[in-house]
Amino acid sequence: MGIVVNLDDQRKKPSALDRLGTLIEDDMKAVNQEIIKRMHSPVSLIPELAGHIIAAGGKRLRPMLTLAATKLCGHTGNRQILLATCIEFIHTATLLHDDVVDESELRRGSESANALWGNQASVLVGDFLFSRSFELMVEDGSLDVLKILSSASAILAEGEVMQLLTANDTETSESAYLDVIESKTAILFAAACELGAIIGERPTAEREALRAYGQNLGVAFQVIDDVLDYHAKEESLGKTIGDDFREGKVTLPVILAFRRGNDEEREFWRRTIEDMTQEPGDLARAQGLLEKHGALDDAVERARHYGAIAKDALGLFPESEIKQALLDVVDFCIERAN
Amino acid sequence: MGIVVNLDDQRKKPSALDRLGTLIEDDMKAVNQEIIKRMHSPVSLIPELAGHIIAAGGKRLRPMLTLAATKLCGHTGNRQILLATCIEFIHTATLLHDDVVDESELRRGSESANALWGNQASVLVGDFLFSRSFELMVEDGSLDVLKILSSASAILAEGEVMQLLTANDTETSESAYLDVIESKTAILFAAACELGAIIGERPTAEREALRAYGQNLGVAFQVIDDVLDYHAKEESLGKTIGDDFREGKVTLPVILAFRRGNDEEREFWRRTIEDMTQEPGDLARAQGLLEKHGALDDAVERARHYGAIAKDALGLFPESEIKQALLDVVDFCIERAN
């Protein structure tokens, strides 16, 4: 696959994400401090467990988007610090609840909170972070913000339930898959970006533009995530290859390969994904079938489609360093393999 | 134990809760309709699962408190309908997440959502209801209300985590137990009642009075719940007797019996609650030890103390039917055995 050929090059020079990070460096430091401060609780297991999953890091892409969108909208105050923290807390709560859902052994390269502390603690600390994020929104005091984030949270939960329902169903359509990822992933990207326009008190058209940027970037991001689950090196991805396969998740690569496959191949997908009867060598066979049908490459093509929409959505905004960084991040999310 | 002697009498005449229910009958009907309407989602598993746990019923005590407190405060509009629905959604989300926590087989007399649909669905539908409750608050539009309920939700989650940490620890102190139940149970009772004063736009003293009423009623309610877990008939309680014992929860009856017990008895508690090595006959032995040390009767006495504080808190309000019903509900919660 073309998308990883130039990995070594990317490691030598700063990535688009690094460049975006540099432009919002001070704000991001403030957000990191706010995260530590606001996850505090006298119940020490809470900061301990939340700290584990937050420190494990990830790219903090969602709060970065809020900060960058705010900068794009020319705001010079500091509301974005608290609200970017909200976004990260909602995302972290989702990860903690996903651990229960996914029974994944490895999250972002370290042992999952769930594996270390158990299902119960993951659920409850997730609940705490989620409640805390609403406390922070109330502190910010904007009903507009509260409306966007409470609605995004409800849709996010709907998306997670939809995903549960499509699991193990090899006949899931591409459109049902899209519904799931629009809800479970893209909605929070959309909200994270829209916040920038609200904080900057920009007109509706710019709110909608930033929302569309986030929404389409989120779809592209998730499609690529699903591609990487069959493809990336474990050390660069930070999660076990084949997680989705082992859990019987029906993601875009599988949907494409299933529909393009012959009877015998479909039987394979049904046995492994639907009946969950998996044997050694099955993951390799799955990867072979994805390769045979060009399912990964074509999934990346689909992601590029959404990426293109995301980039056009920013057309309204005048050229600037931060706008260019936001455009480049779209390509980064699609071309990343780490 | 005295508290169940007059059960048959209670069944013949309307209980204090029935009388309270009659006074807020129209509002409660509206709340029940609102619950059905607002738990709707195009993802049909959500209303299905949420409907299961909501229909299983329970007494809807928390939303009733919001309605009654609103009436006590003389409000004649209808904001209380939406906000009582919020309270029930937060409570239901907690029940769904508790199912993961508790692995309880039986909730309110029917199979738990968790047993029927699995951990994952319980967590995610709980998340949906929780998010939806914030959407409803935003619709109501009061930052005061949002502040109270977001803070209550965070404290509630802290309480659940604390409970997790005291599980299996026979040396848990009565004060640590109180901290847990003040957070995990009483805080939502307090918020439910305080909402009445906010909706009725009453002065701070009345807000505080209603909050104190709810807080102390909530503590008494939870202590009695913990007593009933060792005591009530299964059919009248709607949950399996001995759930707490089997899960190694350290509740007030156990705390009292452990501290009053001799070495051999403490060894028994350590084996069953701490090491979770339980044999047939152990629950009966536990009940025998609680009886021997008067632990259940004395726990009920403790509950009466909080009940008395709850009743005095309402002293500010002039006499009325609804006030009397709220006072009587305190006794009902303490004397109930069904």
C-alpha cells in the first residue's frame, strides 16, 4: 500500500500535526495543565486511572482541533482552554467505556485501564470524567456550547450502540458503517471544531464550515483507523493489529472484501466474524483477502473523498498559517501510518 | 425486627408514598409520558433496553420528590416535568452502570438489563440516557439547574468509585460508609428536591432546606436498602436477598456486626466478604450474626436519625397537605419492607 512508503521521510521532518501543534503550543500546554487540574478528585483512584489513560497520551487531536479552530476564528481570550479540556474528557470517557465494550488488551501501546483496574472502575471513572466535562461547560456558561456537546454526547452513545448491533454482521452495508462512524467518531470532531466559531463569536456560515470540516475529517480519520487495524506495525500504531478482526467488528475493509469475495471467501468471513470461530492463521488469511480485493487501498480512497470535502469546507476562511495547518492535518490523518 | 411487623396493615391502606403520589398525580402522568417520549432514539435497542429498566418501574421516588418539592414551593408552571424526567434518566443510567458493577442477577424483580443484553449495551445505553438528561436540562435553559445536576453527577460517580474501593474491606469504618452513601445515593435525592425551590424561584434558605431534606432522606433510604438486603422477602423487595453479601459489599449492618463480633466471627466476615470464599449456609450465618449483635435494628435506628433531620429541615415551610406527605414519606422509607 502506497500510504506507508514514505514513513521514514515523515519521521525525519515535522509532521503536519507537529506543525499544527507548534502554532497552538501555549494553549495546548494550558490545556494539559487544565486536564491534570480538573481530573482531580479526593477519590484517588479517579485521577490515577484517568491519568493513566490520559497520560498514555494519544495525539490529543480533538482538543487540538478546538484550539486551532478558535485561533482560525481570531479569538484571543482563553475560553478555549476549558472547552478543549471538556472535549478531551468526553473522549477519554468514551475510551474508558470502550474498554468495557471492546475488551481490548492494549490501548495506545499500554495496558488498557480495563485490564489493569477492571470493568467496574473503567465505567465509573468514565462517568466521572463525563460529568466533570459538563461541570466545566457550566463554568464556561454558554448554553450554545452545552447544547452542542450534550447533543454530540447523545449521538456518540447512539453510534456506539449501533456499532454493537453491526458487530458480527457480515452483511452490514457500507452505508450502515458510515452511519456508525459519523455518530461515534465524527460527531465529536465536528463539535470540537464548531466550538472554535462559537468561542470566536463568528457568523453561522463559519460555524457550519468548521462543523463540516470536523465532521468529514472525523469520518476520514475513522476509516483510516479501521484500515490501520489490519495493516500498521503494532509499535507504530500503539494497538494490537487485528483487534477489530478478533472482536468481530465489521469495518469498511471487511465490508468491501466480503462484497467482492466469492462464496468460499464469504464463508471464511462468516466463520471468523459472525460465528467468531477463529484459528491461528485466520488473521493472515483475512489480510490476504483484503489485499486481493484492494479493500484497504479502496478504503483509503473513500477516506480521501471525505478529506477533500473537509478541506473545501474551510474555503470561506482567508489564507493563514493556521488554516494551512488545518488543511495539512487532513492529509496527515489520511496518510498516517503511525 | 419491629420494622416489618405491620406490613400487612400497610398493604391494606394507602402508604405515605401512595398519598404523595395522589397529590402529584397529573404531573407524574406527564413525567411518565415525557420519559417514554424522551428515551426515543432511531437506534431501537436504546428505547428497548431503557424501556425495560424504566418499565420494571421502581417507585420513581426521585422524580416524585422533584414534583412534590415544586408543589411545596407553589410553582404552577410545568418546568418540573422535564426536570423530573432528567432526574429519572440520571438514576436509570446509574442503574444500568451499576448492573455492570454489581453483576446483579435480579433488579427490581425482573432480569437485569445486563443479564439480558450484556455489559456493553448496558454501559452505552446508560451513556445515552445520561447525555439525553443533559440535553433536557439545556432545553430547560437554567444554568443553575445545570450546575446542580452536573455537580451531583460527578459526586455520584465519585461515590460509586468509593464504594468499589470499600468493597471486600471488612475494616471499612462507619464514616467511610456514610461518605459513600452520601455521594452515591443522597446527592441525587438532594438535587431532586432542591430543583423544586429553583423552579419555584424561592429564596436560598428554602433551597437549602429542601436540599437538606433530600440529602438526609437519601442517607436514610440507602441505610434501609442495605438493611433490606439481609432481611426482606425476595418477592417484596424485588431483588435477591444477600446480593450485597455475595458481592462482598461492606454495608452498615456488616460494619456493625464486624466491630461488635469476636475473633472467630471476624474470621467469618473476612473469609466471606474479604476473601469471597463463600459456602452454602454462609448467608444464613451472616444473618444470624447480624441478629445476634442487633446490627439490623441499630442500622434502622441510624436511619431514623437522618430521617428526623430530614423532617426538621422542612420546618420553614407552612403546613400543607404536600408538606405532610413529604414528612410521612420519610417514615415510609424507613419503615418500608417492600
